[in-house]
Amino acid sequence: MRVNEDTDRKDARRSRDGYFGPYGGRYVPEVLRSAIEEIEAAFVKAMADPAFAAELQRLRSDFIGRPTPLLHAENASRLLGGADLYIKMEGLAHTGAHKINNAVGQVLLARRMGKRRVIAETGAGQHGVATAAACAKLGVECVVYMGSTDVDRQQPNVATMELFGAKVIPVSSGSRTLKDAINEAFRDWAGSFADTFYVIGSALGPSPYPDMVRTFQSVVGRETKNQLAERGVVPEALVACVGGGSNAIGFFEPFLDLENPRLIGVEAGGIGPGPGEHASRMTGEGARTGIVHGYKSRFLLDEDGQVAETRSISAGLDYPGIGPELAALGRSGRVEFRRATDAEALEALSFIAKNEGVVFALESAHAAAAAISLARSLRPGKAVVVNMSGRGDKDLFITAPVFRPVEWKAFLERELAALNAEGKK
Ligand SMILES: *Cc1c(COP(=O)(O)O)cnc(C)c1O
């Protein structure tokens, strides 16, 4: 435990004045400056306080269910005929993904600061669910902003957030999705920061959020490093999917200052390389430097400099920007970027499911696709570790119509008929 506390503290600041190379910064309206400075000071103080570390550690073990296992994918490795594949089973964390690590950290900080109310943005709903769960556990009021299109598409997550006692507010401006939810959350915060903490869900936003989110997620990388060392495995490469970048930067963090292993981030290749067909901010066409949502980084922008439409089968990888630290690491070459298409992600998902009895979330399946092709190309005896950022239960409404279209449609029709009959009684 001592080790964890020390490393948490050491890694709490990687940015220089909030910048990672040319990216990052704090581009917020004047009215929010003091709110963000207050968070920065509280974060630095909390990370140096053994009482905070002890409480976080207790929640990690008892509430989140840490450490999550590291699984040797022996069957898959044998079939691939190359390197050994290992899976960091982050999807076994409470609420099904890595998002809870950050949500618990930030909500604990909010409570320590005496904030009685937490707000969050959510796209598909995973960050909203994690934040709502953390707020329920820690006794803080929770309001989640969600684009109205996403509310319509993601009813199971809306229901879960409400079950945790959160209030979900549909946002019907702009494209009615994640970027509009973020704008609305900032608007709320500008008028409410005296008693409200804004919990951002990925390693992005104005400084110190990228530092803070990485710090709360780096437990994933530290565990992986220890679990590999215990087995005497020296990894050739670590592979993670990249939406905003929180699971990747947390997974990579303890390895960033080393020459090895290779660190590979995988973006959503969607249905093709054309405009609006993917969400590849590092390797895709139409990706440029911009300032959006309070930070400078690489974004998918249209000709007018407006945030462009993106596309991916996985709701967690379709954000148009990437966290500033990963953008800088991509530029310096320490992190390599690849992309996987919708089809490649689905193929990897079913390969691992059949051979390992583990269903990846669609986001994580993009990382699996890249890890599988890398493992195939390497010699036996080498090792590749993929972060399963989430488990696939949440994607049933997307994967079932793909893998079993006829049966699934018939099932939904029967369910609907039964509900209608019930309603008539
Ligand atoms: C949200 C999400 C992601 C993408 O977010 P990052 O901040 O890039 O990690 C990836 N995987 C899962 C399972 C998610 O829920």
C-alpha cells in the first residue's frame, strides 16, 4: 500500500503549467478560473494526505473490486502462433469499466472540498453510471448532462443512473450528443461552482483535469506492472483503445518514462477513412489542432473549424478530441497510434469470446484487434498486454442485432407485444 501512495503522489503532476508539449492549457471563461484553481489546490493537497490515500485505497478494494486480474489468454495465444497475449481485466471493475476509478477519486475529492453537489457529462452513459454510483456511495447529490439523442439511444444506462438516485438532464442543443452535454455542464458550473464539483470523465478538459484523471487511472498500469513482474513476464507491447484517452494513459503511465515496452493506442476506424466515417484524431484525415472544451489538442474539425461528426460502433470512442497528454506522446513518438474498424473490432470480440470465455466491450475490442494482429507478427516467447477497459454486457443491444439479427428482432417484438398486452389490462 505504501508503494501505491508514493507513486500516486509522484505521478500527480506530469504537465508543466498545465501543458504537455504544445497541448493542454486552461481555456475557460474568467468566471471559472477560481473554481478550477480551487480544485487544483485541493487535488494537490489531497494527494499528499495519507488519510485521503487510505480512504481511496479502501474504496478501490471494497467498492470497485481492485485489483482486477491479469489473464493469460493461453488458447488465443496458441491459435495466433506468435506472442503470448495477456488481458488486463479492467472490465471486472464495479459498473463494468475503468471509469469508476476516476469517478470515485473525483467524487471523494469533491466531498473533501465540502461540495454538496456533483455534475457530470456523459455520452453513452458509462461515465454517468460510474459517477452516479460513486455519488450514491459517498452521499453526494448527482446531476448528469446527456444529449437527448443519447438519452433516447441509451435507456438502460439512463435507468441505472436514476436507480442510483442521479438526475439525468437531456440536452437538446446542437447535435444533442456528448459535446453538447459537456457545453451544458460547463454552463451549469459557471453558475454553481460555489457548492458544485464538475467530474470530467476522461483525461481531457482544462488543466488540472488531464493530470487528475490520469492520476486516478494509473492504478490500472501499476497493478499490471506488478502482476507482470510477479510472473517474470517482460512485455513487448501494451495496447489500449483511445476515446478521450483515460484508460490508455492510466494503463501506460508507469511505463511512460521507460524505453520499453512499446505503447500502442488504438482509435476508432469506424466504417472507413473518409470525413465523418471514423474518429481517428491522430491518424485520420480532417484531424487538426484546435481548442475545444477548455483545452488545446487534436480534434476532428470541419472546414469552418467546427467540431466534425464522427462515427464508430462503440459509443465510447466517438468523441471528436483526444486528451492533450496522449496527443503530445503521439507527437513525440512514445505512444504509437493505430486504428481498428468496426468490423475488425467485432471480429476480435468474437475471437476472444470463443477462445477465452471473455466478452470485451466494443471500445476495448478495438484494442484487442490491434493486439491480436501484433501478437501474430511477433515471435513466441514475447508478450503483448491488452487493456480490456470494459466488459461487453452493456453492448448487448448493439452486438445481438449483429450476431443474431433474426432471433433478436423476434425477441424484441415478443417483448413489445407482451408489454402492450400488459398495458391494456
Ligand atoms: C468510455 C470508455 C472508453 C473510452 O474512454 P477513454 O477515456 O479513452 O478510456 C473505453 N472503454 C470503455 C469500456 C469505456 O466505457
